[in-house]
Amino acid sequence: MSTKGQLLQDPFLNTLRREHIPVSIYLVNGIKLQGQ
């Protein structure tokens, strides 16, 4: 992963984690990950 992409991704995912916001992420192989 590029550093530039990680600078956007880490704060975004950290906010979701801290706020207990439900999220669904689809991997490139089609698997769906869900969490909160």
C-alpha cells in the first residue's frame, strides 16, 4: 500500500473504530468483512 493512501485510510478507519460505526468492506476477491 502506498504511504499516501495509508494517510487517508488510517484516520478514517480509526474514527470508525472509536465511534463504533458499523462498516462493511469488500475485499478484491469478493469476501465481505463486517465490523463495528
